[in-house]
Amino acid sequence: MTLPIFLIGARGCGKTTVGHALSQLHVCQFVDTDHWLQEQAQMTVAQLVSKEGWHGFRARETEALEAVTAPARVVATGGGIILSEYNRKFMREQGVVIYLSAPVSVLVERLEAYPKESQRPTLTGKPVREEVGEILAGREALYREAAHHVVNAAQDLDLVIAEIQTALRLARA
Ligand code: ADP
Ligand code: MG
């Protein structure tokens, strides 16, 4: 697979986990836009947002997306990457976009089980379940619009990977 693979989806859907596993299987590089931009800025997402606002963060996110996009790479993106029409178009044109779709209950369960790994500034100040539900409802259509393939991310990791590999084979056929 030479085209970059973009993994999109809500916080906790498994972008980092799946991206890492995929890159090992396909012997290609794994990059995470959130990690890239935090290293670049030498700040955490929370610090960036408090210093530059969400607008500043989103601009850095687009910069990160463009910088990390290269052949034979798996790119895990931030949950809000699809809010920008430019980002959606960029990913669709440059590679294969996979939406890791999972119901709110699964996302919340994972975020609560591993709060540290998924630490992000709250977007609404509301309790996790409510916030995740509201955000997903507002973004679901954009994830689907951006995606070439929608994969069930609520399954066990090996099944998620198998579904993606099938989708990638179809994309090549
Ligand atoms: P994202 O990068 O999309 O925010 P992560 O890859 O960090 O999501 O996953 C969030 C948490 O859910 C992690 O602790 C991870 O181990 C767990 N997780 C991810 N995918 C699965 C899966 N298919 N089954 C069970 N747990 C998973
Ligand atoms: Mg992640």
C-alpha cells in the first residue's frame, strides 16, 4: 500500500491503537497528527488551546496533516480534523480515508477506562457521556462524508484490522 492511510473518528475509537498495529503489519511508518503538532509546538493540546484558542489549534492541525502526509504512512488524526472542509478534501484526494466508527457507549467506556491516554480539554464542560454523544452527533455526517470506508471499531482489535485490510484490498482492486 503506497497511498497514505488516514484514520478518522471520535476520541477513543482507536485511531492511535489501530494505526500503530496497521503500520507494523504493513511495515510502514505510523504518525499521529496530535503527537506531531505537540512536539512541534512543545506544548500539550490543552496548553495550545489555552494559549491560541481552538482556532489556533485547528490551524496547527491542518499544518500537521499536510506535513505528515507521505506515501506508505498510516496517519492517525485528531477527532476534529474533519471539521475543516479543506482537511476532508485533502485526505480524500491524497490517500485512503478510514472512519473507525463506534457507538457512544463504547467510546465512553474506553475513555473512562483510560482517562490519561485520551486527555483532552473538554469541549463543552459537560459530563463525558453527554459531551461524547453531542460531539459525535454533530460530527458523524462529516466522518462519513470524508471516509472512503467505514469500519466497525467496536470490535476486537484483530477484527478491526482484518476489516481494514479487506477494505484496502478492495481499494486496490
Ligand atoms: P484514539 O486515538 O482514537 O483516541 P486510542 O487508540 O487512544 O483512541 O484508544 C483509546 C483506548 O481504547 C486505548 O486505551 C485503547 O487501548 C483502547 N482501544 C482501542 N481500540 C480498541 C479495541 N478495538 N478494543 C478494545 N479497546 C480498544
Ligand atoms: Mg489518538
